Amino acid sequence: MLAPQIEADGADPLFELGLAGRDRYRDLAAELLEDTGIDIGLWNEGIAQLATDEQQIPELKSKVAWQRQQGYLCDWLDAAEARDRWPWTGPAFGALWAPHDGALDPTSLVRALRADAERRGARLVADGATRIEHQDGRVTAVVGADRYPTQHVVIAAGAWSGRIEGLPRPLSVEPVRGQMVALPWPAEIPRAVLYNRDCYLLARGSEALAGSTMEFAGFDTAVTSQGVERILACLATLCPPLSGVRPLRTWAGLRPVTPDGLPIVGPAPGLDGLWYATGHGRNGILLAAITGLIISQLVAREPTHEDVSLLSPERYWRW
């Protein structure tokens, strides 16, 4: 999902970067479609967070007010307006409405990026990086089943980033499991993306995607009955027409999470040619395109996004 405005308030250090990440996809989607013929399913028709009890109203109204004060389009819909827009939802006392937020299909995005990389001359290798080699303060190679000499390495291995050997300092990126459920999207309901306090619902094609859990389970990607039941129970209140509907499929993924909740993006201190682009937590897709742009600009020594200093690896490693 591309939803930087849904949870944002004045305390969110990633707000501006999230907006830049969301907006980056507008140009990127058009470029990828033209160059590869692959549609990444970009959808910018708005996302709402519903207030499912009266106690949530002040918090959501405060977020709306703060965003509007910053000059961003964000609205408060009262209970009648929310009911008129989404008559199929459960009880709602109002909603935060972010009309520029949206979603895309991550599988199609990856296919398009791979195709575009190959079109531009990249050679894709199916291997697992296990170690970084360096000498005299400079990266020299990546090692997997084979050895790949190089002058630059980007660590973008998600929750496994810290398990790569040869890094100059320990990398504190740990997995947090998120379970998901897919059900058939009701044919009579227009597509939408909705949040409430405990879950979200996303229309993608003919499916309703619902999630997600936040579990410290190490690298275990098992789907549990408890996790699925929790999602379905929440979904029944968010979208009653899906109550009792049998899931089409379930799965789980691992989010790469850092101690302060911010990604690690930038050069490794003291080791030329090593770059970090990891630890994005729940914002992996939202920040993927802008992170790639930032890394390319840093490598080329070009000006980049002003908030990138917040993400510097140096905040963990003081020399």
C-alpha cells in the first residue's frame, strides 16, 4: 500500500519521505509501462481510516488538522458521510480520508523492474549473498556460491541483511512476521482500501486482501490459526459482507525492523563502496522507489532528499 497519510501526525519523521515515495510511483509506473509493457497496478483513488468507536474521533481529527495545516489534502468525514461513501462497512463514527493515497501490485512491480533492468543491460544472477569482502577500507567482492568482484555493494536483503558476513559493524535489523488472508472480493462492492484500528482491507483484482499481524517470531514464516482468526474477526467488523467467507489463501512475510523504526539508508561509515538500503519495516513498498533513487544519487554524489540524514547508518555506529 501507498498510505503515508493514514497514520501520519506531527511526530512521524518519515512523513515527507513517505509522500515522496508515494508520488515517485506516478512517474515510475508510466515509465515502466512504456518501457516494459508491464502495468504495476498503480491505484491512487484514496484510502480511509475508519473510527470504529467514539474515542478514536479526537485522534483522527487531530491528524487531519495537522496535515491540513501543513498544506496536504486530508479530510474528516462524519459518520453520515462515511456511511454514504461505504455503506457496506461495519459501524463507523467517521473517517480520516486521504484522497491521494493508494496501492500497487508488488509482484507486478518486481517483474517490471527486473525487465527494465535487463533491458538496460543488467545481468541478473540467482545466488545467495553470504559474505562481503573488503580490503584497505574498500569493498572488493560479494561472495555466494560464486565470488563477484565489485566496487559497490548495496545491502538490501530485508530481514536477512544483518546475517550477511563481513559487514564492518553489526546491523540491527530483525524480522517481524505479518500474516495475511485473501478472500474473494464481493462483486457488488466497488474496490476500496480501508483501515480501522486493528486491520486493513485492500481490493486487488478479484481478491480482498486483509491483514496483518505484527509478531516477533524470528524467521518463522508459518501461518497460524490464531493469526488468521484474529484477521478474520477484525475483517468481520470492517466489512460484514466478508464475515464467514472462506479464505482463498493465506501467507506470511517478514518485515525488516530496526530498533528506532526508521530504515537504514546510506553509506557504511569507514568502508567505501558499501551502501545500506534496509530496515523499512511496514513501509517497504511505499519507500522502495524513493530509496532506490536516493541510493543512486548518493553513489553518483548528487543532491538527494533532505530527510535522508535521518536514516544514516551513522546513527547506530559512532566512531
